[in-house]
Amino acid sequence: MTYEMDIAGLKRDLPLCKVTDDLYIGAFVMFGDVELTVHCAAELLKRAPEYDYMIAPEAKSIPLIYEMARQSGANKYIIARKKPKAYMKEVFSSEVQSITTQGVQTLYLDKDDADLLKGKRVLIIDDVISTGESLRATVNLVEQAGGIIAGKMSVLAEGDAAERDDLITLAPLPLFNPDGTLK
């Protein structure tokens, strides 16, 4: 089963994936879809508030934030990592329970990136916002670093997230019943 969707003028068929016995989601994966990534980055930048830095949670948003940085001429973007790396110094973290990942995850930021964000306007970028947990964890990291949230953006807002007035998105993504009908 798939769901055909218009994403800022581009049509894509999203495979429907089981989350629970009575809940399916449309799998939106930008990895490998250069046309979609370039197009969505341009459309989000048209809607972006003023910012100094962009940050995204690892990993599906990396192509999007890279392309947004490239198109905007930014020399730096920041990734909230899923695991601390050996090169990261004075790491701090925020926990997240995502709808698409089993169990609790943690996002990490190091001191060098945190120092860049302190007192700066930070734009949070994600591919899809659903429960808002990855977004919440990323907001927490930015605030721990002393950054100012300039905006929260995603390509799609899934389910109830489409009703949020604090998000800038390109399109809503519905939730699905097991037979593929809209919830």
C-alpha cells in the first residue's frame, strides 16, 4: 500500500508502514531522492525566519539541512548526534522517544557547537514532525546551549502535528488505518 502525496509541487508515493496493529504511517524518506531534497530545501528557505545557524537531529534530516545550508550560502550547520563521538568535547544530551524508533534515544551536542549557538537565532530543521519528541529534544539542546529558537521547520507535519501553530511545514501527512484509509 502507498499514499500518493503532493509535496510542494512534487508527487511522491509513500509506502504505508505499520507502527501498531491499528496505526500505519506514510514512510517519507528523502535519502536518495535528490530532486525532492533540493526542492524541499528551496521551499523551506522561502518560508524561513531570520536565523544565524541551523540544527537538525541525526539522521534522516541530514541531506535536507545540508542542502538548505548549500542553497543559503551558510558555511556551517549543526547535527544533534545520536551517539557521542570521540572528537566531541563536554557533551550534553536530551532524551527522545520517536514514533519511528523503538525505545528511548538520546541526542547529543558538544561544547564547540554549543558555543556557536549561544545567544544566536537557531532554526531547527527536520524531515517529518509527528509526536514532536525529536523536536522537543532538539529544542532542549539549543536552550541548554543558550541559543534562541528562531523557528521550527519540517517538510511534513504528521497527524496532530499538522495542527501546531509553532511549526513551519510544506504539507500535512495523515495517519492511516491498517487498510490504508485515512484515520
